[in-house]
Amino acid sequence: MAPVHLAPAVERDPLTGLPGLEAARRRLDQWAGDLPVHGLLLSLSRLATINLAYGDSTGDAAIAEAASRLLHFAAAEFDGPWFAARIGGGSFLLLAREPLSRERWELLGSGLADAIARPMTRGATTLRLSPRIALLRALPGEGAESLLDRLGQTMATLERRTGRRLLWADGEVVKPGHSAARLEAELLKALDRNEIDLLFQPQFALDGPGGRDGALTGAEALARWNHPKLGRIGGGALFAIAERIDHVVPLSQQIARLALAEAARWPAPLRLSLNVTPSDLALPHYAESLIAAIAASGFAAERLTIEVTEQALLGDIVAVAAQLGALARAGVRIALDDFGAGFCNFRYLKLLPLNYLKLDRSMVDGIASDPRDLAVLRAIVAMARALDLAVIAEGVEDEQQLAIVAREGCASVQGFIRARPMSGADFAALARG
């Protein structure tokens, strides 16, 4: 996944931190004639209802959460350059420049819609957005105006078609029936055959003011499915498919087994980070089963970190705290992932046995150019220090960001500035030095 390159801070939307329409036009003009270019226009159709029912501040929070989900979905899926922008209201543009079949772009659009449509919680209120998505593949020589016009016209058509969620700019309706059912069946077979692969995103300690000299501390496990027709399917789309067939837990368990088996061969004290899903935490015996899997792998529980997002905490928080407490007593460390994205419910900091705050990449993007972004980073680090929590900076992509997060007291970092996701064999070689 190549990083998204954001516009200067003064050109970014203050609510989401994303570039705006003019930045998107410039990016499209830069990419014109350099095919393939894929475009996706996403519109949140229930925003007006949310604003009326709960107020503009709740609507703004929903927009910010949708932007965060879009960024994380794209980060999990793309190997080549991509670009995301908010182009007004509840409308977002996602562009990708890498070889993608029509089927895979359609799959990514459907997976993104699923991610945006998941419930959002703000206080006692649960919100549900209804995304609509227009898709296209750029034509040879097509400029920004033509591409944006085609997406806009497609969205206007889609909004008149009740019950439709995705539509191609050439007028072909995305049909979720046969192709989706086949893909779901193929995932079941892939799980049975242990065909899910893993990549590992290295993590490094932040020692010294420049952040360059920190030692390798471990890696986060990332799921991939190399589909014979669609190509590589990343974690976002993979879990969206699994959710439709009620197989999130088997997928998550398979990933955990594979990652623990791989990490058991790493030299101590390198750590493994695993992501936990809402479906995992809903299982009454999740902690017990994970502790058993850790023991069977031979990997030390004290070297495992479980990463929990706010999305995984939307259910019974007391039950979740009990599950995480059992893991903590077994030696597993707990990280609150994507901190700074979404609604940032600080209540979790009181209730959960946390060891780390993992900063969302949106908390890092502007720290080198925007004093307010830097002030927010400093406030988070100060709060974490007061709570005896270490801060992990995610999505660090340039030397300025690296130097700043090191200077401000973050404990460790992951991002392309130090290393890209890699195979288990490549990570083992990196660990050996």
C-alpha cells in the first residue's frame, strides 16, 4: 500500500483532515493519461436525518468517523498510489492508480460500503449511515472534469434508484447476488484449505530525537487473501466478506493461529500484535480460547499485544473489559487502536486494562505543518503519560513526522518511513539483522 499524500494543512478539510475538491482535481490531472486510474464517489445519504434528529455536531462526528473508516479501508487494500478527499457535505472521493480488475474494484466498493454502514455509537446514540457508491475506470486521456462529471451523473442516477447501493458509470448495476455468493463460497473453501496469507508490518522503538536509531520491537499481523481471479484482497474487504457469511470468528482464529506460529520462531523479545474484532469479543469464552491458542503455539503471552478499536467496544463494555482483563492477567498487553479517529470515547481509558494508545494516522498527518495538529499530539502524549500508557505512532511516512513523534515522547512507530509490510520470511530475516 503506497501512502496517500495529503494536501498542505491549509488546504485540508478541518473536520476530517482530508484534502478537498481542488486537491482532487490536481491529483487527477497529474494522473491523467497514466492508466490505470480507478475512481469511486461515496455519498452518505442519511446525514440530513441525523442532523435533524441529533444536531449538527452529531452529523459532523458521523462524517469524521466515515472519513476515518474510508482511510483505514484504503490503507488495508492498496499496494499502489491512492488518494482520498472530502468533496463536500457527506461526499468523498477515492482514487487508486494500480492494476485492478473490474471485479476487484467492484468488490472494494462493496466492502467500503459495508464498512461505512456499520453502526456508529456516540454516547447513548447508535447511528447508521446509508452509503451509496458510484464506480468508474478512467478512459484513456480522460481529465479531471470528465471523470468527476461521470461520477456525479452516476451518483445522481443511483440516488433515484431505490434500494441500489452501487452503480458503475457505464450504467451497469452492481449485482450482489451470484458473484457475491460465489466469492463467499470461495472464502469458505480458502479457510478450509488454510489459504489466507499474512504480512507483517514492523514496529520500531523511538530512541533519540530523530527516531531513526530505534530497534525493531515486533510487528503487526495483517491478513491477505490471494484470490485466483481478483488478485490480492486485503483485510478490509476480506473481513467484510466473512461478515456476510458469519465467518468472522473462524477467519480471526485462523489468522491468530498462523501469526502465533510464525511469531514463535522470532527471537525474544520481539512482540506480535493481533487485531481483535467485535465478533471475537462477543464470544463468552474468547479470552480462554485465545490463551489456549497462545499456549499451543509456544509463543510467550507476555510478548503478545491485542489491538482493540472502538468499533470492537460497541457492545457490552463491561463484558469486554472482563475479557480483556482475563487476557491481561495472562500477560497479554492491550492496545487501544486508531486512537483519535471516530468518536474517541475517553470512558474506555478508565474501564479497560490498557497498556498502549495507538495513534490513528490522522493524528500524525499534519503535525509537521499545522500547529494545532502538533498541539493535539502533545496533549495525547501527556494524557497517556499520566495514565502510564505508551503511545505508538502509526502511519508515519516522512522524516519530519518521524522526528516529531520521537521528540514528543511516543514510544514506538510503524509506517513506511521505516519499513513496509512484508512476508513472514522477510520479517524473520529483518529480525536476524
